[in-house]
Amino acid sequence: MSEPSILMGGRSREKMPEPLTFLKCLNCGVENSRPFRENDYVLKIVEDEKCPKCGGTRSRIINIYVPEKKESK
């Protein structure tokens, strides 16, 4: 079964873009992003992911962002 489309103004739209979670390593300060996961929230300490730079395992969620979909002309 396919996902239902959102109807706005009588036009069918594609599904919303996936949110991104931005993390900052508490060891070295490097920032990176990953797809949003359930129970993510700003200022949450995440201990189950490795930093791509230093290998540290503690990061803080600093932002959650939904990119705007670019309209094609």
C-alpha cells in the first residue's frame, strides 16, 4: 500500500522531506548531521554514535531541521 498524498488547494503534493538532526561532539566540537530518529530533541545527549573526526561517543543534538523542497520550473 502506498503512502497517502497530501492535498492542498486541490493539488496533490509529494511527501514531506525527511528532517535532519544536527549533532555536536562534546569531545572535539565537530558538527555533523544524520536523518531524524524518533525521540530526538534539541539539547539531548546522544551516547550511541561515534564522532567522524575523533571517535568520541558523546554528542549533543543542537538543531533539528526540515529542508525546504526546491520547486522545479
